[in-house]
Amino acid sequence: MKNKIINIKSRTSGLEIMNQQLAKLVEEWDISKDVAFSMNLALEEITTNIINYGYKGVQDYDIVIRFTLERHKLRIQIKDGAKEFNPFDVEVPEDLGKPLEERNIGGLGIHLVKKFTDNFSYRRSNNKNIVTLTKSLE
């Protein structure tokens, strides 16, 4: 098992650091481009929501991201101290079949996270939100 933990601040520049770290790990750990794409999309969606909605754009908070390479899967855990929010309680938009301009705002990103990961979970512990995303390497 391999682990890498990074800390980013709750600002959009933190997203760039996070993406760079994931790209390095993809190369170091020999992760396929398909898995990398799926996990990058899911990670960016969750982290962007934390920055924009959890912390409401205040840029001084920490977000801790743990990347874990297990035998047959990649697991990413995102931990933040924003207000309690389970992103997986968000309803799947009913208007997915409609043209973009006719859709309501919201919910699509979490729908994509669910679609692009094999497993996802949320829990609240010690006043922290903890989201875990898992993707098979096979």
C-alpha cells in the first residue's frame, strides 16, 4: 500500500496544486489514464464544492487529501472542517435528458462523481466532513 497526503488551502489555487499532485502520483504509481481522468473529475468536483459552498470562498481553511494506492484500487479521502454536508444526499437531477439551457442549476457534479467512481462515502467525525472516493484499477 502506498500513501500520499497533501494539504491545500480553500482557494482555487489549491485546486491546481491538487491536480499537479494527482498527476505526479498517476505517473509514479502507474495508474491508467482512464482511472486518472475519473478520479480527477470526482476529486475536483468535491473539492470545488468544499471551497465554494462549504467555506463560502473564505481562503484560509485547510483541506486534507489522502491518496492511497491499494492492491487493486485507488482511494482518495478528502477531509475538511466546513459545515456538515453530505454531498451524496443531493438528488440526481430529473432533467438530465433536457438540453443544457433548460436544466436547473445544481446536482450534476455529484451525479458525475457517483458515475465515475466505483464507491463513494461520506461521514462526519470530530467536526470534519470526510468524503472517500474509490476506483478500481482494473
